[in-house]
Amino acid sequence: MQRLRPGATDLEPFWTNKPPSAFAVAGWDDGNQGALLSVWDWGNDDALHTTVWAVDADGHGQRLACDPLVMSDARVAAVSPDAIFLVVTADSSYWQLVRVPKSAKLP
């Protein structure tokens, strides 16, 4: 992935440790020159899951959460100082609001 910072003229590398199977579908400013990303990623079960990543100003990512449901989607969010609040849909019949702390750590 690459990014273009405001006022810059050249793209720069971003999220340098992104897993090859990860596909970013939405992103939000983390308020500290980084980003919070909603990502589709292949899990150990060989199925597509929504994951949430924090990518710091240097472009290094840390996975914060993974939805255990297959084929969910999270494209709407609000960012607070300590968390991201996502609207997660698993199909068109329902949605849920999920709070993911910015300090969450998964193995």
C-alpha cells in the first residue's frame, strides 16, 4: 500500500508489514498521523473475515480485532481518543455496533 500525505507530491510506502492476503476496504484517521483500517483477511479457517488494524505513522500495522463471523463487513465508523466504533454487518438483515479499543492486542 501507499499513501499521499496532505501537501505532498509523491506517494510513500504505507503499511509495510501488511499480510499478503489482506485487502483494506475502509480507513479512518487515528488522530496521530496513522490510520485505523477495516480489512478483509483470510483466516486460519480459509474463510474471509473482517479485521481491524491500527497502522502507525511509520506505516507498521497491528491487528486489533477479528470478527469470528465469515463475510462480515465494516465500512462505517467513528474514532474516539481510545477506541474505534464500527457498524458491522454480516448480511442485509441486521447490523451491530462494535467498540474496538485502540490498545487491543491479538496474538
